[in-house]
Amino acid sequence: MGDSVVFALPYMATTLVASPPAVRARDLSIDYLRTTLTLMVIAHQSSLAYTTSARFNKQHIFQSTAPVVDSARWIFFDYAENFNDVFFMSLMFFVSGLFVYPALRRHGTWGFIRERLLRLGVPFVFAVVFLMPIAYYASWQLTGRSTGFVNFYKRLAQDRFAGGPEWFIWVLLAFGVALALLLIPFQRCLPAAARYMAKLRNYPLAMFLTIFFIASVAYLPLLARYGFGAWTALFTSPFSFQIPRIGLYAMWFVFGFLAGTPGIDHGLLSREGPLARRWRLWMWACILAYNTLIFVPRIHPQPKLEAVLWVLSCVTSCFAFLAIFRGITLTSRAWMNSLARSAYVMYLVHYVYLTWTQRIMLDLPIHAALKFPFVFLSTTLLSWLTAQALLRIPKLKSIL
């Protein structure tokens, strides 16, 4: 995905003042984890049209559960997409923060901020102004009030553009800039923090319990105050975020930053550490935690208990995926490397292909179990082809 990506800056040598990086190979585990998360995003959004809880609001399309909602439903998608929803954005913020420290040491504070503005800010603006209106026009057509794309675009511009999935990019930009500025007076403390984080390599369970506690503090009070699905905007609508989760995402981003200070080979994510070596145990813990979240509240329907179980599943799944990708032996594959290089662009453009593919498949007499893979595979292929074309343009390649 180039020299800098939306999900994680590349693996590079570290110096706090700007200096040239040492040459070292990319880490397949992080590249492939990031790529897997991108595909999970596409799969998650591909399934939303087919969940039993999906609903479409013709009066206010942005209050719908998805831009396109099909009459074909399958309850399995409720189970599967909720598994993603519990943890995958948290893990994306963790991976995003993982290489912030090396990037700061390479570029310096202001160089880092300039890089972020170019590689996150510019694509965000382009996506919101040009791509999201095309994506959401597929939804607007379903309201029965469509008078053409131009009129829809004018109305959208007057009401302020919608960010859609691109909310992740601006929040990531804001987190990165805020952290870089906050660290200015503490730069001399960072090497000590790196040494401390390296010592935690052998204590993944202690780290798990600590993160579970901090995540609970960051998430549960906002959940109690605003409810599960509350969204708002910072100043204006493109800068939207989910209120109860913003503290949780910030926590994971900072945790990723701290975990990356000693380098991924020397801290919690060390391949020789107990987290990676016991990846099978973490995988089963992930499955158990999620199914506990799903089935226990049905027996004991207590909102507070369900909220705590949600956090438990979130943290367990994040640790499990990190353990799996650091613990298993990965072999470099050309097709996976191509997806890894294209993942940022795929994230930026996929929503256009996704909504229109769902629109084309709408109400066709086909089971949801067949519609979903068609939407997912079509969106993935078209997004990948778009990425391959854009990355052949030298100026875009340096940004994307």
C-alpha cells in the first residue's frame, strides 16, 4: 500500500528527529492482517442489506441501517456481521497506531503531520465530494423522489456531504495529528516507554486485563449516556463519528502506538512471545467470548451485562487476531501482496461498487446466501482493478 497507508504506516527504522530509514523487509503478518481487515470491511457492508434487522428509511436515507436493503434476508448474516462489528474497527485503529512512533522518529512531528494531511486528508476530501454522492445515489433512487443525479448532488451539497465509510479516515487523521502534538513535550520519555513496553512481552494476559479495564472505562459510560447507535458530527456532517465508540477507538489507537514503540519484534507482538505462541488458545477464547455475548443475554437479558460482554468480546477478538497473524507461519503470495498494496485504494472506492451491485441485485428472486457472495466478490474485484489502475499513475502512487 505504498510508503504510507491509512491502516498503518509501513515498517521502518526509528529516529525521533527526521532521518533516512534503514532498509528492512516488510512484515507479512501486519500487511496481511491489514488486508484481511479491509476485506472484512467489504464483507461486513456487503451483508448489511441482507440481515433480518435491516431497515430502509425512504424519508431519511442516512437513518437507514444500510444504503440498500433487500427483501432477501438470512439470519446468519446477523450473527456474522455482528462479530465483525464488535471488534474490527478497534483493531484497525490499533494497527494504524502501531507504526506511528517509527514514523514520528523518521519524519519529525511536522513532517509526520504533513504526510498525514497529504495521504489521509486529500483522499478523504476527494472521496466525500466525488465518490460518496455516487454511492448514495443508488440509495436515493429507492426513495421514489429521484429527479436525476445532478439534483441529488446539489441537495447533498446544500445539506453537507455524507462521509459514509470514509469516517474512519478523518478520525484516523485527527488521532494522528492530536497524538503527534501531544507528544511534543514528552519526546524524551518515549525511549523509556519503549523499554517498558518491551518488558510486557511476556505478560499478554496482564495486558489483556488492563486493556479490558481501560476499554470498559472508555466505552461503557458513553454507551450508557448516548445509546448504542448514536452518531454525531464534529462541526459539520462529513466529519461524523459514533459517539459511544470514539473513546474506545482512541484507546486502541494509543495502545497501538505504545505497542509499536519497541518495534513489533520486541514487544507484545513478538513472534517468540507467549501471545503469538498461544494463538490457538486465543482463537478459542475469541469464539467463546463472542458466543457468550450472543447467547447469554438471551437467557439473562440485562443491558449492563450485555455491554460488559460486548467489551470482553471486542478485546478478546483483537488479541486473538493479533496472536493468529503473529503466531502462524505466513508464506508470501503474489495475489495477497497485490491486495495488500491495493488495500487503501480499495477501502476508498469500494462503497461505490458495493451500493450499486446491491442495487442491481435488489429484489431478484435469489437467496441472500447467494446475493452476498456476488456482491462481496464483485465489489472486491472491481475495487482491486480500480486500485491497480490508479497505482499506475506516479503522482497518485506516491499518495496512495
